[in-house]
Amino acid sequence: MPTVLITGANRGLGLEFVRQYAGAGWDVIATARQTSPDLEGTGARVLPLDMSSLEAVSGFSPGVEQLDLLIANAGTYGPREASSAAEGQEWLDTFAVNTVAPYLLAQAVLPQVRAAGGKLVAISTRMGSLADNGSGGFLAYRSSKTALNMAWTTLALANRDLACAMLHPGWVQTRMGGPGAPVTPEQSITGMRRVIEELTPQRSGAFLDYQGQTVPW
Ligand SMILES: NC(=O)c1ccc[n+]([C@@H]2O[C@H](COP(=O)([O-])OP(=O)(O)OC[C@H]3O[C@@H](n4cnc5c(N)ncnc54)[C@H](OP(=O)(O)O)[C@@H]3O)[C@@H](O)[C@H]2O)c1
């Protein structure tokens, strides 16, 4: 039975990842800074992990010898603009959760992923695409996800035997995406699972959407 580790699993896309992988028979390790009744109901093994605590992230142990898949899903918006030291600090805090913590977590579980010949997936966003930024705004979110993409491509180049990818889930109906989003969590996760299934080390470093289309940098 393959094993997957999913961060930010108490709600939203993380919870739907847990539901679908558990439903497909995977052994699911779900992390959250605070668990939820929905997550407890999935039967996944739930471990506490606050992605803003870099010490906790770099010291994290999945408690298994082999990990087939890491999905670094947890993410946060942060300030939309920054014009004060306080907002600058919030911007840095957003980088900790969206950029630095996923990279440190990948490093922490690399031995287990390598032992399984596994895959490292970061949930990014089209909003981190420089080429696609026609409207601006969301300063902390956009810039931290752009940096995540650079960190993850660097991770891919340093680990050429593994499959690494950044995925854009679509604009999805979650607390972050809002109720007016066109894509349901079920559709997004079904699509991303298919894309993840097809990842290979030869295609490592790709930035793909939930339908498998390449997203411009
Ligand atoms: N929804 C969209 O349209 C969309 C589009 C593109 C990309 N994404 C990306 O998809 C991922 C999941 O987003 P979502 O739509 O599911 O958003 P969501 O419903 O707001 O869920 C965000 C998740 O991240 C967790 N999280 C935030 N800060 C955390 C921290 N410090 N430590 C641990 N967990 C933390 C949240 O946990 P708490 O409950 O504890 O806050 C929650 O589980 C994010 O990386 C997001 O950037 C979403």
C-alpha cells in the first residue's frame, strides 16, 4: 500500500486529498496545526504540524521508512500590500509558511521519499506566475509562491532521481478560493491525482495545472 504525506489536511484541498487517497487505499499521513472532525473521520493518521514553526518542520519525522508521495499543500494569503514594518513582517511570515517550510519539509522526508523512489509535490498557484500576473495585488501570496516555484525547481535539480512538480489546483471552492470559484475540490483533486500519477523523474521540475497543462513561469 503506497504512503502519502499531506500538509494542511484539516480542511479545503488538503482534506479532499486525504479523502481521495484514503478512498483509493493509500496509507495517509495527514498533518495540520489543528485537526478537525472532518479529518478525524477519514481514518488518516493525523500528526500535528504548524508550518510557521521552521524548527518543527525541519525536525519532522513521518514515522515510516518509505514515503511514496509528499504533498506540501498548506498555504496562506498573507498581506495584500506592504507599507509598514508590521506588514513587512507579515510578508516574511507568509514566506515562512508558503516557501521555506515546504522546502524544509521536503528535505526532512527526503530519505524516506528516496527509499520509495517517490514524488515531491508542492501546491503552488498560477498567481505565482510572473508571465500570468496581469492584475497585481496579493503581494505576499504571489511573491511567496513564485519563490516556492524557484525553491522546488532547485529541489528537482538536486534530486534528479525523484519526480518533483509544482501544481496549480485551479480556482477552487475552498475558504481561500471562495464560494464563487468555478472548480469543486472533488474536480481539482481528481485532476491533480491523475497528474501526480503520471509524474516521472524525466519530467521533474514541471509547473502543471490540475488538468496537466503547463503553467508559464
Ligand atoms: N483554492 C484555490 O482556488 C487555490 C488556487 C491556487 C492555489 N491554491 C493553493 O492550494 C493550497 C490549499 O489551499 P485551499 O484552497 O485548500 O485553502 P484553505 O481552505 O484556506 O486551506 C488552507 C490550509 O492551509 C493550512 N495552513 C495555513 N497556514 C498553516 C500553517 N501555518 N501551518 C499548517 N497549516 C496551515 C490551513 O490550516 P488552518 O485551518 O489551521 O488555517 C488549511 O488547512 C494552498 O497552498 C493554496 O495556496 C488554492
